[in-house]
Amino acid sequence: MPNEAIGAHWFEPLAEHMGSAYLRYSFTKGTVNEIDFIVSQLQIEPGARILDVGCGPGRHSHELARRGFTVHGIDISQPFVDLAKDNAPQGCSFERMDARAMTFENEFDVVICLCQGAFGLMTAGGHDIDVLTGIRRALKPTGTLALSAFNAYFAVKYFEEAQFDAATGVNHEKTEVRNQDGVALGADLWTGCYTPRELRLMLDKAQMNVRDIFSVDPGSYIEATPSLETSEYLVIAFPSPSQPEGAR
């Protein structure tokens, strides 16, 4: 797996090739269900300010903005950021930013990081914890996080044509992606996969408390206990209370 420098990533040329064809993939078709569930679970209040980490072409940001929320999306791919800006509803803004090096401080009521938009793609060199730490800094003390992650158990059980590295928890898949004209580009995909226990430990290290972990599939977000049978886990978490200075 490539160990990418901050500010660059192996996914960028794939995003540039796909462009808007990314939105043809079936996993992008359940946006309304996903946002319905997150708004309900997080009880997002009118006027909330939301950060979309790894926003891609902006499908979640757009849906949230259409519901009256103020949303700022970041992505490492400039072509995806440009697509997100096209026809964006009022209340959306976007910028290119590496999720491993976010600069926000106590600015957002809610952070979402869905569809392996950043977290699961930043596993090399342990950068996934950097993403979580940046999210923790970006949240207000009373804020909430919704984070999706690939299910490691599901990957081992069902991804027969991929290679799963048990030492790192990274799934490697050789595939191809197509652009709007149907032109194929060979691609290597490296995605971090996680167990619920690992997610709890990582979020604890990032000074966040896990409220719930649900077993979900793209476009089918429901209250289901963690299992081996869904492709993703959805984590709901919030910042740990700050300890008084000198507390142990």
C-alpha cells in the first residue's frame, strides 16, 4: 500500500478519471436514506453547521443543504471539489483539503465522514487516527460525529477476489474505473477495514466517546447491532469531556 505524503493521495488520479461518472455507481444511490437516518440519530437542529470530510462530488452535502443546514465539504480531489461546487444548493461551500491535515478548531456542530470518503483511505502510516484527531478538533464540545467504516469481518468472509492483509487490516482490490465516456482505467484500491472494538479504541485515542455502532450497507442505514453480514459499520460518537488541568 502506498504511504502517501500529506497533500497527495493515490485516489486522486482515480477521482480525476471518473469525474461525474462516480455518481453512477450503485453505492451512491442511497443518499436520501443515509441522510434521513443521520439527521434522526444525531437530532440535528436547524441552523447547525456541518463538516463533510471526504465529501467527494458533494452528494451528502447537497442533501443536507437542501434541508436547510449549512455545510462545508472538504476533499483531497480537486475535480471532485469542482463537481461539488457545480449546482450546489444554497448553504454549501467546498474546498480542497487533506483530511489528515485539517485546520478547523471547535467550529462544527456535526461532522460526517461517510462512504470511506477519507477515514478508510488514509490507513497507510497510521493516518486514519490523524483523520479522527482532526475531526475531534473540528467539533464543538457539544458536537457529534457520524463515521462509516468498512467491516473487516465482512471483507474476510466475502471479498474473495481481493487480498486482505491481516497484519494491517487493509483490503487490496484490483479493479477498473470508468469515466463518463466509458473509458476504463486500471486501479488498485486499498481500503482500511475495522472491527467495532478497533473503532472504539481508535476513537478513544482521539478523545471521543462512542454512543452507537450500527451494522449498515450503503443506502440502507438502520438500527442494527454489529454483525458480520453488512459491508460497513456506522459509528455515532461525540467528544470526550475535557478534564480539568492536572486531572489524571
